[in-house]
Amino acid sequence: MTHDQTQAVLAAADRLVAAFARHDSPAYFAAFAPAATFVFHNLDRPLLSRAEYEAEWALWEERDGFRVLACRSSDRHVQMLGDVAIFTHRVETELEFAGEPTTTKERETIVFEKTAAGEWLAAHEHLSPLR
């Protein structure tokens, strides 16, 4: 593992988290590969593509008044496996549902893959409640 590779993955994670934190859905979803998969503890099924997640996000916005207000990442770790990187962290998120604020504390694993163009895109995200 090189320092430069780790820094590139951390920068990709920073861009993803920052876009999520400002509820910038175009920038957020651009951080994921089209075939990315998602496992969220608050859903009864996995989402098997970026498009499925985008549709779910839009439903949350419309049906639930969903909005991300802030997001903080801590306890970050990167494990390099060639052109794949496993990024883990704790995430504290301030959200709003139907005008009511709430804060969640979770652990998250994001698997990044290096594209042929040298860009790190998220290929899988797994979110678990922090107990």
C-alpha cells in the first residue's frame, strides 16, 4: 500500500461524504459506480445499482421530506487490496424528515474500485447502526 493510493481513496471518500453532507445528490451519486450495491440497515432489501438508490433517495425526499443537514466522518481506516480499497469509518449524520431533525450514529464500509481512468469510485456501501 502506498501513501499516495491511501490519500487518493481518502480524497474520494471526502468528496462523497461532503456531497452527502450538503445534500448534493448529483455530486453524491457521481461518486458511485453505476453497478454499485448498497446495504442499509433501515431497508428491508439491498439496492442493487446506483439507479435503484437514486430512486429510493427521490422517494425519501418526496414521501418523507428527507434532507441531509450535516455529516461528520471519524475513526477512518483504509485497507488497500490492489485496485480495490475498503474504507471504514464512523458517521454522525444530522437529517430532517418532514421538518423534524434527527441525528444518526452509524458505522459504514465503502468499497472503492479504481477505474481504468485512475478514478476511485464507490462500488459498495454497507451502513450499520452504531450501538
